[in-house]
Amino acid sequence: MKVIICGAGQVGWQIARHLSGEKNDVTIVDVDGDLVRRATDTLDVTGIEGFASHPDVLDRAGARDADMIIAATHSDEVNMVTCQVAHSVFNVTRKIARLRASAYMDGRYDELYRRDHLPIDVIISPEREVAEAALQRLAAPATFDTESFMGGRAQLLGIALDEDCPVLNTPLRQLSELFSTLRAIVVGIRREDNLFAPEPGDQLFAGDQIYVFCHSEDLTRSLEIFGKTTKKQERVVIVGGGNVGLGVAKALEARTDRIRAKIIERDRAVAEAAADQLSRTIVLLGDGMDSELLLEAAIDRADAVLAVTDDDKTNLLVSVRAKSAGCPMAIALVNDPTLVPLMAPLDIDAYINPRATTVSSILRHIRHGRVRAVYSIGDNEAEMIEAQVLGTSPLSGRLIRDIEFPEGVLVGGLMRGDKVLKPVGDLKIEEGDVIALFCMAKDVPEVERLLQVSVDFF
């Protein structure tokens, strides 16, 4: 597959890393020569320096025979024009654009994106994706990471194990025997910054961060087994009233269970715009770092603080200050993955990585075959892939225990019809089943081969 990626920033680089690692023909375009050189020096890609929306630049990038173009520059307008040029001049089959401005997301103007108007096949809104991720974190307050799969019937939970976890020093094989009816599998363990897919004989230790794939109906029980309790969120303080904070507040207002939310925003124009669009949410003008303002927002009585400003360090410090003031849960928006190791020492409960969220969303739309969802874990160290099993797949018609998966791959769950099944060894995988696989990044190409994903690309 020949892919042109416009924008060599963090998102573009990560998408190029994924696709080039899977032996696709990738060309990356950016006006910043240093970013292009970084990509070509570290990845197996071709680099073109220039404006992505210019026809001559796209021509040099090979748009005439490209299968797909991903427009992920920092400018919405450049991304939109790039897709238009790719369609009108080069007839590129599939066009994906990252758009940030909420005005472009307004459902009243969907007519804009008709193929005979502005031909964008898939629109990725980072702010919308991040707001959804924030809501998922709030819905599972005992986890540091969470993602839905199988139409909401299954969840991937990131759980940090404490000293009081009741199943420490217990082999995973024994856990399966003790809780035989529990539809949950430990698919990944991070120990001392090393992420790996565990073996049945591996044990869990305090300080481990584990990833558990479970049936949504077993979520509460799964958390309890690993020493966590669930508590309904009734009061939330959101620091940052931009697109992400506003999106979360709107979603909370739309819910049937009443959640009282307050927004703190330091920019008067942004605060006023948020207040105009919200009906039940209180908007406070001021700096979220101000202890007195946090107390005015009743941070000591809040169930959670959500720090989603556009500055990582502000989000970390706001979270720390909120926790010291008595807020039991802090969720921080963190763009820089090198700051993630600070979460535990700073007692920050969960984080949202916009880059990983956006990359996962884009990958979901460009994976081969019947892949239905992809979630990137950590700093793109592993993925949770949900896919439908084709009749041509080597998996079809075989017992799970008879399949030679790579060492870094584990089956998290299997859905047949609308029923989610625990992936025990004597379960036979059938054509049409939906399977969820945890796989380390190096094993993604082999997983795609097992899924026979190249049979049905678009």
C-alpha cells in the first residue's frame, strides 16, 4: 500500500512509524525540513519538504499512484485543501483529515463533506477523541487507562496494583482457576517501565501496572479482585474550558445521571464562550493553579479533577494541587510521553495522551481488512486490536490452544453474535467471530497475517 502522510509532527511521525514498520510504501510531507529529516533518519520512509496542499508537492510525493492520503498538519485548512487537491487532481482513493476547530465539526454543516463538495472520507477530531477518552476515565475512576471494545460489551482496563491487592504473588494460571466464571484476562503487565504479555505462570506484584480485558458486565467484579472499588462520580471540576473541557462538560450535561460540573478557565473569551454553550455547568474565570480559586470551586468536595489545559506542566501541577486540597482523583492531559513516569510519584491517578488517542483513531480507519478497532498502549509499545475473523484466516476453525501466536500476543476476548466469550484453550474460533488481541508492536505484522487482513483492505 502506498500512503502519503502530510505533517511530520508527533501524530504524523507515529502513523508513519506504524505503517512503515508493516512494510508499506510511506512518504511523509512537511514544510519543516528538520521534521522531514527526523522522519527519514529514523524510519523507512521517503521525505518531501514543502507545503502539503500544493499540487506540485503532492505530485513529487507520488500522489498519482497513492492509495491513501492522511492530512495531519497543524492547520485544519491545509488538511482540507490537501484532501481536495488529492481528490480533484490525483484521484486518491481514500482521504483522512485531522480537523481541530469545533466549527468544522458542527453537524449542521455535514453537507460540506460530500464527495462532490469537499471530499474527505474520514474526519479525525483530536479534541472530540480526547473528550471521549476523558469521559471513559471518569466512568472508571479506579483505572489509569480504559477503552471500550466490541460495541461497548468489553473493556480494556489499566489498573495499578497496590500493596493491598488481594491477588499479589498469585500465578495468573491460578487466578483463572479461582475465578473460573470471570470473563477477564490479564493481557499486559508493565513492570519497571517494561511492558510485556504475561505467561500463565507469571505472578503479579505491588507496583505493577496491568491491562485487563474484561466483559463490561464483569467490570466491577474485576476491579474488586484487583483491590479496587468503584465510586460514582457526582462532582467534577474541569480545569481548561477549551474544546476538550467544553466537550466533556457538554457530554456530562447530556447524561441522565446528574453530574455537577464546574469549569475553571483563565482566558476571558474562552470562558465566556463556554458559559454561553452550557446550561448547568458553572464557569469560573481564573487560573486553575490558584489555590483560593480551587477552594471556591469546592475542589475538596469534588470527586474528580480533570486538568485539560493546553500545557502539560500546568495540568500536572493543577492535579497535584487539587489532590493536596482533598480531591480524591486527578486526571491530567499529557502530550509529552516522557512525563508519564511522573504520574505515580506525583499521585496522579490517570492521564490522557492526545497523541496516542489520535493515532489510535487514525489507525482504526487505515488498518487492513476486517479490523474494527485499534487502541495504542503506552508510547506505542503495544496495541489492542479488535477484528472480525475471515474464512481465509489461519485462525478460523481452530482451537485457541492450537494456534501458535507470537510470544507477545494474547487473546483478550471473543464475541460470537452479541455474546462475549472468555477465550479458554478449548474454544474454537469460527468465521465471523470478533476477536480482541493484545499484541506487542513488533508482533503487529504477524497478527495481521493471522487475520488475513490484506484480503479486504477498504
